[in-house]
Amino acid sequence: MPTKAAALKYDKEIDKAPTVVAKGKGNIAEIIIKKAKEFDVPIFANKALVNSLVDLEIDHEIPAELYKAVADTFIWLMKNEKKFTQKLS
């Protein structure tokens, strides 16, 4: 089973919902993950969510049925960013 990855962006000042900015399977997914690691972007692994995200179009907002799962992911990311920032202090 190939590796899958998706990247989202969300700016509460501009966007109504998070948008898929990158997605892929296999080699493309590996590149997305590698770039995330290079830029210290936290990586969240959720097989069901990534399966849904890789089926979406790039630069399109996620559908309402994914809001809860993506919100949970963003909460996890914010908590981890806070921990990371505290370690640097």
C-alpha cells in the first residue's frame, strides 16, 4: 500500500475552511513528508483522514463532513507548536 500525504492551509482571516495545498501517493507523498520535515512542519498521521484528503482537488476547501477531523488535527498541531515553542525558550 503506497504512502499517502496531504497538506492543508487555513487562514481564519481569509478562508472559510481549510484548503488542500498538496497531496499525493507514493513518491509524491514521500516528497511532501520530506519537505514538511525540512521545514519543521508537524506531521499528523491519520489514515482515514488522509484517504479522504487525497481525493480532493488542490486549492479547494475541504467539505463540511471533514471539518471535525481537520479541526481535531489543527488542535493537535497547535498543542505541539506550543510545546515546541516552550522547548526553544
